[in-house]
Amino acid sequence: NKYFDKKLPDWLGTFQGSTYVYALAFFVMIPLALITCWGWPKVQMGITSMQHFIVGSGFIGVWIYQFLNRVLIPTGLHHLVYIPFQFGPAVVAGGLQPYWLKHLAEYAASTKPLSQIASVEGFQLYGNEKVFLVPFICLAFYATAKKNKKKQTSALLIPAALTSVLAGITEPIDFTYLFAAPVLWVVYSVLSATMNTVMWAFGLRGFMSDGAIGIASMNWLPLWEHHWQTYVMQFIVGIIFGIITYFVFKIMIEKFNYITPGREADDEDVKLINKKEYKQKMAAKAAGKDANDPYIARATAYLDLLGGASNITELSSCATRLRVSVADPSKVAPDSQFKANKAVNVVHHGKALQVIVGLDVPQVLDEMTQLMQQSGGDAKVSTEQDNPYIERATGIVDLLGGNENIKDVIACSTRVRTHVFDTNKVAPDSEFKKIADSYEVQRRDDNEIDIVVGLDADQVVDQMKQLL
């Protein structure tokens, strides 16, 4: 957002927003590609060395693996940790998951301890925190929730806890407290790594990356007859660490007053945050945006003037204008109020409106989109800019007084040549440059007006004819 929001001089205004980011990225990628070619082999060697260390370091390696696989989830780098083990050659050729499935019948028939017959299968135990720790984390959230919010909190946490235990999906819980209290995430990662390492020390091995359903189908059910003692110990260790996690979370939440579910302000609803919302919150926080941001100020004003998020059914943009469809046009404020908030003009076509905001439109649209998401609007939003020829053609038609004021139009080299019925309805020359990105306007006898638009004249005229 640093460069997306960058305000450029007027003569470079057409390159604002995403276009500016793409232009910068093109030049940045050239040296970055060269650096990557030189440096990545060294990075890959480092990753391979780390894998060898983890595999050959016993319980220390198991702990490091489990910790990294959990703590790196917010960054997405945990894929670099578990994929080479689970599906790659870090431990065995082809990966640990196929290896476990291939030898499952053999393990089920053997009476020897799993730590002997499946000694390499100690790196897929990270589903245990989903079964044993997350429910106790939810219990800690409930215990520390405000009294007047406990019912609402439990209604959210019980389904989330069951989803974690049964299916192994922890996202709604994880990202909720990850944003409110990142230190709790580190504590959770330490506890989960320690629990899995203790289970490993007691002889637990297997393919346990999912919730209870996945763990049962791949481990408990086929292997229970000869290995039930190991699984009983798994439950004992899991419950003990679950209780430890409950008290650690409860004490830390109360001591440091973390705003976990149920501890929000009285006028706020209890809610869980998914990964997408977490990234949006972190991006906004990193950008340091506030109400004084000019784009936020304009976006807030336009949203209110359009009747609020609930009145907007579709929202998109083109080069210089917001394209909006509203449910009730009567809720839209007068054009003068839009102009008071730096809009150049407003074009009305029934329930469809075009708010001409200038070359800042990508940033304004981005802020409006975020504001609408926060307010619960369900409009169809597109951040892709429309056909630029349609944009220029629509602007020229509006500036010429509308399609009813245009007698004819043709392309003449680099110009749009048109005759109008009433020249008094034609906007000043400066408006053509600002709104239609034209170079010059020439007014001749017989109500002829030539608009110099460049080599795109044919395409612009084609679009104008469709509007007439």
C-alpha cells in the first residue's frame, strides 16, 4: 500500500495506483531475479542442512520441527517445513505420508512398539494440538469472557472447537487471538511442540496431521489391537497439556487484558476472525491509515452520499470515475455535495451513477471497498478497471452535453470530430483534459468541435457511437 497510495504529479497521474506498483515491480524484478539466481542455491543448501539436523537430532529435532510448523503458519512459511517431510525426501523417499500408508497393514499386524517399527514417523503428530489443545483454549476464552457475553461467546466457540477436534480446522480460533495477542500464538506453538515431543518420547508415531476423524481412520482404528497402550498414553499426555494450556492462557489473558473473544467492548459483537480478515487487519495496521488519510476521507464521504453501503448493489471503477449501481436513487445526495468532497461531477443514468473523482479513483475505490466490508455491505465489487475506451467515450459524451446534444461523430486521425446542437451545453476545455484525458479541444464554425485524444481516436469513436 505504500506505493499504491502514492500521490503522483498531475502529469503522471494516469500511472497512480496499481499501475504505479506494476511499473516499479518491473524494474525491481530485474536485479531481484539476478540476486535470486545467485543467492537461492545457498538458501536451499541451508534449508537442506536444517532438514538433516532436524531428522538426526532426536527429540530436539522433533521439537524444532513441530514448533516451526506451528509458529510459521501466519506467514505461510510452514509449507517449507512440513512439505519436504510429508511429501518430499527429507526423511524417506516419496515422503512420510505415502510411506505410512504403504506400511499401515504391516504396522497393524506387528506387536512391536511403534517407535521401533515406524521410527521415522515422528514428524506428523501436529494434529494432536487440534484435538487436545484448541478445546482448552476455547475454554479459556469462555472463562475470561465478560459475564454479559458468555452466552454469545459459547455459541461461537463450541462449533469452532468441535470443528477443530473432528476435522482439524483451527483457522477461526487461531487468527482470532493471533491478531489480538500474538504472544499467545508463540506460547501455543511452544506448548504444542512440547506436547508432541513428549508424546514422541512415549513412543507415539503415526500419520496425525488432521483432526480426530483423520487420526482415528489412519491410526487408532487399524492399529488399536496391538498398540492401544501407546494411544492411551497419547490421551493422557494430551489432556495434561490441555489443562496446562487452559491455565496458561487464562492467566495471561487476565494479567495482560488481551481482547480475546468475549472481552470486546460492550457495544461490539463477539466474532471470530478468519485468515482473510486477519491479513486485512494487519495490512491496515502496517499502513498506519487513519481518518485523516485523504482517500479514506473521500471514500467515507462518497459512501455516505450514495446512501450508505446498504444502498449500493454494484461498485467498480474506470480510469477516472467510480461506477455505482444503487438500490434507491432517492437516497443519493445532490451533486453539489459530491463536488464539495472533490468530485468533478456526477453522471446519472437511472440507478446507475458515475462519480468522477479523477486519477485517484483506484485508492478511493480500495478504501470504499474496505469500508463496505466493515459495515456489512453485500454489493458486488470489482477492483478491475473497465475498458479505458468506454471510460473516455462516456466522459466525452457527458462533456458534450449528453447524447441528445450530439449530432454526429467521426474519427479524424488523432481527433474525435463532432457536431453539436447547442454549444452552450458543452463543458469548458479544461474539463475535457481533466475528465477525458484529452490533449486539446478546438471549436470551429457550424458547431464543430474537435477533441484531440491521440492514436486511440478510432476506438474512442466506436464506443461513442454505441452510446448515441
